[in-house]
Amino acid sequence: MIKEMSEVPVDVKKLIDLLGQPEKGELNYDGKERPLSRLEALRELKRLEAKGIISPPKKRFGVNVHIHTSESFSIFRSPTEAAWAGYRAGLEVMGINDHYTISGHKEFRRACKILGLKSTFSIEAMAMSEEAKNSGERYNDPKNPGRIYLCGKGVVHDLEAGSASEHLLRSIRRAFRERCERMTEKVSSLLSSIDSSLSLSFDDVLKLTPHGNVTERHIAQAVIETIRSRYPKREDQRKLLEKMIGNINDEDLSREDKLQNLVRNRLLKANGPAYVEEPKEVFPSIETLVKLFRDYGAIPTYPVLGNPITEKEKNLDSLFGELEEYGIYAVEVIPKRNTRERLREVLKEAEKHGFPVFSGTEHNTKAPEPLLDEFSKDPEFLPVFRKGANLLLGHHFLSEYC
């Protein structure tokens, strides 16, 4: 890794910071002129590494093909910053996997090429099984029966302009955005009722995104930043927030990721004062979403939740059989969410059905977590995860000749 930050030359620190700075044309651009673009700063860091000013990264070990970036929501401020983190962590393969967008793929590809880091490109979205919803059965969304997260692993091209899939994705994004706008209005009214000097506009939320892919997490972040701008002292922030969402303990107040999750869960989720129900059109059928992923040239994939074990995931053989009926022949795991025994069960069932297994860490909050958890490094599981990552690399490579 880089030497301790206190030992790193000031110029190197500035270059590292540039990797996550917004640029002209992005909604979060702050108008400040910067000496280098993100990718230019990355090239300079690589040059300094070659000169020995920056120590080389860790020895290549482990794979992570599911990380989010700022194009959906993440601790990483840009795809370039994510690639740099993966490179310095010594990943063999790293994969971008944002919700409802491939906007970060081009930058991530270029950044990984500069670093010599093998890369994969994916997308994530939600579908709905009306049958499971009506019967109260959950897949991999532990709070909502019928909802199912799916990934398109190995995107090789954009959706065809004017196609049904492109129209569907645009409609989903638009509906989610309108929902977030309505929730922002509710939040603003609540803020103003507590303190007439406070308000929150949808532009305030949009400015936390590079290209307008707004989520509940952005609203929660905007709420906290708005309160902090008015009340610099932490205790004053606590008093106002508690009027909105109830008691907040010291740990939640001091941890950015925990505080954002608390605000989101109590304010924006069901039964919260700013909750707005998702419109039905944001949840296509499983068959429709599988087709959309295939139109990207991607491999439709089911992320196994792991914990808690839901009704649909209780019997893995039955689940995998159902996935096959939908045309889904791959699964993904976030290893840290599982016990060792549960991971063994999932991998055994995947082998039985001939499914590849992809793995990752999400990184879709502001929590500063490692890019490889303990199970991802475990010799019992690593060969399976490495095989899955290599399959994706092969998929990308061979697709160039189709």
C-alpha cells in the first residue's frame, strides 16, 4: 500500500484527492477549476509509483466483481477512485455494478486500463414476482415479499436505441426520480415545520449525484448536510434530527454511514413521515428484467441474500430450479453476509446445478470497509470466486468477437 498518509508527500495526497473530485458536466460539479482530471491524476500517480515515490500495491490476491460507485451510491466518489482503491488493495479482478445505470463503465474501464487492473462491468435492478408477493414469500429483499434483486453480469454493449428494453429502463429511472422528488418535498415540509429557516430542494439532492441517478440514500445524505450547514455543533444537530426521527445514540451520530442509514430507515422507509410508495412500474416482471439484461449482452444473475434465510432461499435446490425456469443460470454472493456453513451450502448447490458463482462487497454505503472480506480470502472459497471472475473476463473477451 501507500506509506502511512502522514508520510505521503503533499502533492501525492492532492493527486489522490483529485481521483474523487467532480468534473465539468456533472451535476455535483462545484465550479472549481482543478489542475488535472480524475484520469490524468491517476496517470500521474501511476508514474510516481513507477519512479518509486509511491510503493507498489499489495501482491495480487482475490477478486471483487460487485462494487457500487458514485453513479448509484457509494463511499467511492467516482469510478476512478474505486479502481484506485481496488488496485492498491491488490485485487486480481474488480467489477463495477451500479443500480439502473452503466454510466460509470467507460470511466471505470479507462481507469482500470491505466492501472493494469482486470475489470468487469455489470448492472443491478429489481423485479417483482406477483405470485410470491401475494403468498408473502421473500426472495433476496428481506423486507418485501415478491421483490427480487437481479444483476446483469458482464455488460458488453449499451441497449439498442429505441428498443423496448431501453424504453423500460428510462421509464423505471423516471419513476424512481419522481418518487424521490416527492419524498424530498415531504422532507422539506418536515424540516420547515421544525425550523422555518430550513428547507430542502430536489436540486440539493441532485447535486449529490454526477448524472441524476437519485436514491433514498442521497436524500438522507442531503438531509444531514442541510442540518449541518445550519447547525455546526453536533449536539444541535442531534436535537433537530431527534425531532424528526427519534432518539439517536452517540455511535450513530458519530458514524456517517450509520447516521445516513438511520435517517433513511426512519424517515424514508414504510411508516416514515416522508415515505412514498414505489410505483408499480418500477418493478418489471422477472422475465422482462432477464430480457433487459440479455439485451445488454449480460449474464442474468441472482444474488443470494444469505442472511436472513428467506422463504424462497430456504430450499436452495427449489430456488435454483425456479431460477432455471426464468433463464437465470448464475448466482452471486456477498460473502460477509453469510456464515461459513451457509456459503458452503450455496456453493455446493451452485456446483450441482452448474452455476458460476460471482462475489463482491457492495460498498453501496459510506462505510469504509475492506474490498476483500475474510471469506473472500478463504482458500476454501477463493477458487470458486476466482473461477466466476475469470468466467466474466472470458465473457467480455469473447463478446468482442460476436
